[in-house]
Amino acid sequence: MNGADTSFVEKLRIVTKDNKLYYVADVPENKESTYFLITGVTATSFICENPEHDFPKKIVYQHEGNTMKATVSGNGKSIDYFFERK
């Protein structure tokens, strides 16, 4: 959110395909959905990767208390996003 306006919209979902779990991102800039294979899961986090994607190649979600941190990375670059439950 940017004030009362939405800065961008991204639709996310988790699906099963070929007996594997995928994190799927749908963004207006891409014609097709981007699939990230879920490569690790713990009680408080999960990791998904797609080495063929331009950016990001890896996404990590970490949950702690009322906060969640999402880190997107690839090509030597990393960006953190922080979410807080209100």
C-alpha cells in the first residue's frame, strides 16, 4: 500500500503439479504464471526456487510471532519485505 492506494498487485498460490509442491506467482507484467519449486519447509519457514527465472530465483518466507519476512534473491541481489499482523 502507498497511502490509500495499492502500489502493485501479485496473486500467489501453492499448487501440486507432478507430485511436487510449487509456489506460483501471477503478476500483471508476465503473460504466464511463474512456478517456484518448494525446496524446503520448516515449522516457521519455507523456501522456493526457480533457477531459470530472471528474478527472483529464490524466495524465502520466515514467520516469527506477528511478523513475516519474505526475501527474494538472485543474480547477486537480495530484497527483504517485512509484514506485520495488525
